[in-house]
Amino acid sequence: MSDLQKEVSELERKSATAARLFDIRRIIGGLFVVYGVIVTVAGLTASDADLKKAEDININLWTGLGMLALGLFFLVWLKLRPVVAAAAPEDEQE
């Protein structure tokens, strides 16, 4: 195997790793989980005055739980269907 072929295969391997690392589902899922935890905690610590403003509906709690569910959906989807790098075409001379 020539040096050029080795270099190309190394770059393809690095590209596949970068594609898995920067998958948009990981970023969206992670952000929704983090913000969902923050908003859920805010909903759990809501005062009576906050609930009165929202007509006795704990908006922060329900929104936080929804964000957590959506974030977990994205992360589970990422785990079940990971990014598969395109296979390199075989060299006809080999």
C-alpha cells in the first residue's frame, strides 16, 4: 500500500470520527436534556405566586418534562441509529 493510500484511509477514518462526534442529534439532545433539567427544577421549586400567575398550571414543570422527553428521544435515536460512514470504494488494482 502506497503512502498516498495510507494517508487517504487515515483521513477517511478521521472524517468518520468527526461525523459521529458532531452529529446534530447529539447536540440537540444534549441541549434539550440540560435545559429540561433546569426548567424542571424551576418548576419543582415554583412558589404559589408563580402558580397563581399561570392559573394554577405549573408551566415550568410541564415544559421541563417535555424538553427532557424530547432530548432523551434524540439521544436514544442517536444510540439506535448511529451515523455510518460511507465505505471507501475498493481499488481496482488490488
